[in-house]
Amino acid sequence: MARIPYFDMTQAPPAYTELLGQRPPLNLYRMLPHAGPAAVGFLKLGGALLRENELDAQLREIAILRVGILSKASYEVHQHKRVARSVGLDDAKIAALEVGADTAVLSPMEREVMAFTDQLFHHVKAPDAMFEAMRARLSARALSELVLTVGFYMMVSRFLENFEVDIEPPGTFA
């Protein structure tokens, strides 16, 4: 159960509700308005990373899921398993993202993204050799998006876990 009541969405600022648009009625979006104007920035950055990205969607979801797993953020992992499947990641690859799992099913690039994500999560900065290897495989924009995605979803996970945002019951939305 959430640690504070969900925001009364009838009181949410128009700038926030406009950005919600056709997004599903997630509890995350019902908790965020407590953050005031920061909630608008949150939606804008999250939307850009998810919908206006150059980074391959499957690689993005590998990074997001790995951050959620490392953060022990059950809500984040639950939601992004659905997103990962919708962009073509199968259950075997999703399972390979768990701590200590066999990663043989992942491609070399997918394993590199996972290792890069782990490095940023645990140590903030990638060592030169790791950074250069990613730079050789991704454009400057895609690499920037990867770093921002890792950092953004670390923030998302911490928000979700600290407010104990509830996973929506099955059938809440399609």
C-alpha cells in the first residue's frame, strides 16, 4: 500500500494532465503530481526517452529492466516487462536480465548494454575502455540516451520504492 495517498487527479495541473494524454492510468502517474512542477519535467523526459529515442527500443528496455532489477523495484520491473515484450524481447531474454542468470541467450551487444548499465548503476562512470566500446557501437545520440535512460530509471525506481506505489490490479487497463 502506498505510503501517502494518491493525488486527487481532479486537482492536477492542466500542464500535467495534458502530458498524460492517452497514457494508461498507472498509479505512478497518480503519485507524481505530489512533486508539483517537477512532475511535468518527469513526464517530458520519460516521454522523450521512450518515444523520441534513437536508441534501439530493445536495448533501451534491457537497460530499464536491469536498473529495475538492480533497484529491487517491483513496480518498475512489472511495467517494463510488458513494454519489453511489446518491443520484441522474449521471456528468455527478459529472464536473462536477472542477477546471476545465464546470459547466453543475449546477443553480444545486449550483454554489453547490460554490463554498461551495471557499471553506471554501481559505479556512476564507465571506465574508458567500456565507454569507448559503446561509443564504437552507438551514435553519440544513442549513447547519450542510454546514459540518460539508466539515470532516469534509477530515479524512477527510487521514487516508486520510496512511495511504495502499488502495482495496478489485473484488468485495470488493456
